[in-house]
Amino acid sequence: MFLHIGGDHVVSMDEVIFIIDASLENSSPATKELIKAEKDKKKVVDLTDRNPKAYVITESQIFYSPISSGTLHKRGSLGKNLIKAGMGQQ
């Protein structure tokens, strides 16, 4: 399954580690440190034209998404629910 994270970008659900609300960057020193470290390694992809609403953390990169973390979680859950309902597997 794939997750549309903004613009024309999709990521494999298998690669997604976390989806974090962007407002947590300022409230959590650990999140702020992680984002800074990945920026320094040039492993951040900004898909927004303004402030990000969510960070999608994958095995290889962090994506700044213009889509809210709640919407991204729902999209990710939808794919899992389709599989559970038999739409994707027998």
C-alpha cells in the first residue's frame, strides 16, 4: 500500500515509521533534534510551499507534508482496513 503525502509524492506504507504533527517540533526537544540532524544530512524533503502540517518519517528521509497528521493517519488506516476487509488479500 502507498500513502499520498502531498503534491505528487507517495511513499510505501512499509517504509513509514512515524507521522508526527508539525506543531510537536517546537514542544519536543527530541523531535526538534531529529529534524535538525536529518536536515544537516540533507535527508529532508519539503513538499510544502509554507509551513508543514506534518512530518512523515520514513526509513530513509523525512518529508514535510502540507497534509495534516490526522488526515495522513486516516489515509494509512484506510489501506489497512481494506486489506483486513478482504479487498487486498484472501
